[in-house]
Amino acid sequence: MSYAYTDYLNMKALPNMWCPGCGNGIIVRSVAESLAQMGLSPHKVVITTGIGCFGKADDYFATHTFHGSHGRALAFATGIKAGNPELHVIALMGDGDAVTIGGNHFIHTARRNMNITAIIANNLNYGMTGGQYSATSPLGSLTSTAPKGVPEQAFDVTALAGTAGANYAARTTAYHVLQLKKFIVAALQKPGFSAVEVMTPCPTHFGRRNTKGQQAMMRYFKDRVLSQSRYDQIPAEKREGYMVRGIFVDRDKPDFLTHYQKINAIHPEQEKGGRGNE
């Protein structure tokens, strides 16, 4: 059966609540178009979210949704997937929800290699609560809680995902929409844990404090978030302020449920709560 992208969206909830210039709406539509491209039944898709700007994303989907507490979207997604492995489970999170408040859940979901797709809208700060710095705010950038500059090193989200055990990790931006949809489809098709980091503008807080308005932030993503080949052409001493977009992890380790089913096939009496031949 074929679907239109609107079959996955709650059209009555639109227009969305995000600030002008925010890229979250682009990501939501990209997710819906990717689901339509794959022909997945909306009744077989579950969207989980936490708290934050992108935590509101579940309001705009007509699939099954679960809205939980801050930083716990992946914990809820894990329970849903383990309870019903036939479902396609997608966790939509901001950078605070995913790797700051939710950092421990992110690490262990990747370590377990749960068959979940995480899509992280990285706007480089806590946009909903006033522009505080998060674990992805660049060193030296200005935020409401670091008016003289962030003193901490930022996480590399895709490197963290891959090191922790994810089968797939990719990065792109809200500007590079065709690549974003390509990465989402690949992530949904990949068994095991997959993470797609989407650099997205926050002109209201991060952009205003760092002299990057709505158009300037999109130009920044266009000109500064480069393919690996273009990045490699930049002299090493001039690479500060640039990022690489692309696929950084793509492997096929068995996922959590494969291991779980294998173990219980070896010890079926334990799955039923029995005590063997005692």
C-alpha cells in the first residue's frame, strides 16, 4: 500500500509552534516523507519524545506517539520496542534531550544496539528554556548561561553513538534536505541502533547571541558543514568552525533482540520463569 507524507502527520495541529527560522519543521516533514517513501503503515510506527523544543514534535504526527519526561525518550522507546518488536520505533530528540540530560540513556541504547532510530535535532543549546548551553554547544560560543563563552568541550554526537555501539550514525543539516531524507531512510532500514544528527538553526537564542540570524544560520550550515572530501581540502590550521556531514558508522552487528532470542532459545526454561529440572 502506498502512502502520502500527510498520512503520517496530524494536519489539524499545524501550523507548528516553533519560532520563525527554526529547522524543526523541516525535520518533521522529512521524517514523514521518509516513512511514506518506505511505505510503512502509520499504525506500525511509534514516535517517542521527551521535553524541549523538538520534544513537541509528537504533536504533529498521526502515528502512535509517546510523550515522556526530559531525557527519557530512548528509555521509553526501548520498552516499546522490546514489548512489540514488530513496531518501527523512532525517538525524536533535541541535543539536550539526547546527549545532555539524556546522555546516559543514549550511551546504553547504543551499547545494547536496540533496533531504534534516534533523530537528534541539534540546535546547539537549550532553545525552549532560554538558550542555556548544552553538551553540544561549541567551545567559546555565547549562551544565556555562558555570556562570556562556553568553557566546555562539546560532544561529537555521531562519534559518541559509534563508540558506544550503534550500527549506524550520520550527520547532516536542515539545509541539506535531500541528504537528510536519504539518511533517515537508511537509518530506518538498518537493524540495530541508528542515529541521525541534524544540525538545525535556533535564531531566537543561539543565533542572536552568536550574530547568526535566520538566514545567516542556514548559510552557515550550507558553507561550513561540508562533505568529507571538501573538508579534507581545507588546510588543517583553518578547519576551526567547520564540520563534516556524512555517514560515519555503517555496520551490521546483531541487535539486542537477536541476542535476546538466541539466549532464550538456548535456555527456554528460564524464559518461562521455570527452574529447569529441579
